[in-house]
Amino acid sequence: MYPGAHAVEHADRAAFVMSDTGEVVTYAEYEARTNQLAHLLRSTGLVRLDHYAIFMENNARYLETCGAGERSGLYYTCINSHLTADELAYIVDNSESQVLITSRARQDVALEALTACPRVRLCLVVDGVDLPAAVGGALVREYTAAVGEHPSTPITDEYLGGAMLYSSGTTGRPKGIMRALPEQPPSQPLPLFDFLLALWRYRADMIYLSPAPLYHSAPQAAVGLTIRMGGTVIVMERFDPARYLELVEQYHVTHSQLVPTMFSRMLKLPEEVRTRHDLSSLETVVHAAAPCPVPVKEQMIEWWGPIIHEYYGATEAIGFTACDSHEWLAHRGTVGRVLMGELHILDDDGAECPLGTSGTIWFRTPAPLTYFNDEAKSRDAMSADGTMATVGDVGYVDADGFLYLTDRATFMIISGGVNIYPQETENLLITHPKVADAAVFGVPNVDLGEEVKAVVQAMPDVEPGPELEQELIAFCRANLSAQKCPRSIDFDPELPRLPTGKLYKRTLRDRYWPEGTSRIV
């Protein structure tokens, strides 16, 4: 159903709840708010298929800023709220956004970025203070006051809109991913919606707990589908493992989606904290975004039962694999079988790899993959004949057709002529009780070209240093072949990992490579 219908049938039902403040926004309020913003966007001159951008932390206005685009035929680009002004300006300008919506917490960065965003005509700041009248060519206004000038009834020319999100940019400049929007009413969903609703077992009256930043594609899809179903979303402003468990019990949560680092952090809570709350309401828990270490997932299934579903698919939507807990237990480490797309594992010469042999993951596509305003990256993502696309992931397929991820091709280590994918080493290190997070990559070696290096974030109560380094190296050597083991380990107070689970490994690796010599682009 469309949220507007829920606003009539279940006006007082909570569309979403902010977990920290307890603020509740009902379906009637959500409907009115999205209508007001849609009117404002139209009054600014935006018409169907135009673009605007959102640069905020999780807050009580975030979902309506997306919902307004969904009902006005617009593309909205949700941007990582941790970016610098230069990084933000690149995405806003590249996306051809004409309106930027930000918050008091991010307004300084946003206003600085506006000086390099000539297309932006209006900047709205949620709870903004001490705002200038204009920056560059953009009028600057406080959000609530601006939308409050407009009616809460629907605009007369409603169309289905959607997100145009950007890749996380962990290996280079982020890339805009724009899907075609058919000219149809917002009450008529895309076929992909029905597929995901069935896969994730969504239902009416469900309670979805969202622990991730709303700028990411997976939470975007999950939260949007929950509201289409008439469920209630519990939005965590930030992830905290103990608080997550508390919220499941408090709101009788039925559905959720997490990333492997969240699993790991919950598993490392003290036993009395892990077992304190009733989690029996959980029906379906989905995870993706990064490979999950086998021991971590085994422990999660043992703890929560066979309710954990995994999928693999990029924001580019060129292909999709999935598996439930029973399939995963029979094929430990898999990310599932293909449900959408035609999968091919190819070697560097473009030949099909045998079963069990790693190669680049490609999907045959009905149309070429194109990144918005980036012809070079679009060409790089396609095969020479233009029939297949890749996002650079590496993996293999077993005899039963289940896919396993090895790593990103850009992070492969070549040491003494041997190709080493560091994901296996990272997955092992993260299982050590003294390790909170880990990154593994290649660093220069005069004889070998590269050698394996690890950077580790120790648990809060653990003292990093030479003794821990030797303990972790020994742990790796006891469980991996020697070539995959780090020769040295450095320690960092916090690794640059996004709340989405993506690790900015490039920023770590570049510390060890002279300028211009890093193989990661």
C-alpha cells in the first residue's frame, strides 16, 4: 500500500519512532509533512526527474525528506553525513541537485560546500541557527519554517520518485547510481519492491528496528518498504549493541537489518548483557554490506535461531544472491544463490573460471550499467562487448550454485607473485576476543613487492602493543597458511569504518605507500 492510504486507515499509528528521544511521528503526520515538502520543492522549480540532496544524521525529519521525493517524481540523493565539505560538494554538484537539505549538526559543512555547488538554489537546515540569508546562489532557510508555509494536501502532479544513491567511495570517488523512473503514480511500486517484500518476509503491522544510517541504500530500502507495508520503524540515531537488544524487547521488534560488525559487537558484550533481554519477537533479521566471518554467523544463528537471512547485491542492482539460515548452514560462508541476474565468474582474460576457483564477479545485464555523469567509470564497469557488468568483487561458485565472496579486486595483495585476498585474514582476526576491528592490506616490500600488514582496533579494555601483536600473529599462523598471515600489526584507536559496515581501507593503506605508488585507485 501507499503511505497515504495508511494515513487514512491508520492515522494514529506510529510510522516511526526515534529511539533516543522517543519522538513518535504518526502516519497522519508523516503524510502531511511529505506533502508540505513536496509543495516546497515544486515551488522552487523542481519538476519530475529533477534532483535534490539530503545531508543529515539520522533525525526525525530524515524520512519525510525522502518521502517527498517518492511522491513528486524526483531523484533524491542521500549523502554520507560524515563527509568533508569538498567531498559533499562533489556529490551535490555531480548529482545536479538543485536543493540541499541538511541539519543544524551538519550546517557548517553544508554551508561551506555550497560555495562549490552553483546549481543549488535553496538550502534547508533542520533546526538551523544563525543562518546566512544566502550562500553563493542558494537561498538558506530554516527547514520547519520553510515547509510550514505550504499545504499538507498532496501536490496535483504526483509521480513515483526514488533515490539516486552514490557508492561509498571506499576505493575512489563515489559514483552516482540512477535507475530509470517510469511515469506512474507513487501508489504503484516498482517490481523490485514486491520481490524484496517477499524475500524479507515483510508484513502488515511489522515492527522494524533500523540501526544503520539512513543515507545508505539498504536502510533506505528496508525503511521505505516497512512504511509502504504500514509497519512501524524504530530509528536508532546511532548503533549501540546493548541499546539495540534493549529496543528489541521494548518495542517487540519483528524485523531488522544489520551488518557483520554489529553482530560482532553484540557477541562481545558481557554475557549478562547479552542474555538480559527477551528477543523472541524477532522473525526475520537480514544482513549484508560486508562479508560475515563464519564463526560470527554461527554464533548468531545459535543465539537467535535460524531467522538470519543474508544477501549480496550492490547499489548498482546488477545482480542479487540470497540465502536463509538453513541454506547457509549447509554452505557455510556463502552469500547465497542467484535470485536476480545471470552470474559469471571470469578470470583476467575474460574466461569462465572452474567451480571453486576465484575470479571477478560479473552479471549479464539487459542494459549497460551507467554511472551518473561519469562515462569513464561506466566503461570500466562493463565488459568489452557491453553485455556484462561488475563492481569489482571477487568470488567463486560451488557445485550447488552458491556464491562465496573472496574480496574486492582492488584490495588483492601480490606478494612474491602470489595473489592473496586479505578478507580471510580480516575475518579471522575479528573473531579474536581482544580485537574490536581489523583491516588487512598489502604494504611495500623490496623483495616481494608487497607483504601482508594488519591494522587492529583493540577492545576497550585491552592494551595494544608488542605483546598483543605477537599474540595475534601467532593466532593467525595457527589458523591460516603462512602467506596469508600478517608480518606485522599496527594498532589504531578506531578504524575508519562506516556505520554501514564498509571499511575505508584505502585511507589506512595509503599511510604505508609513497605518494602515487598505491595500487588502489
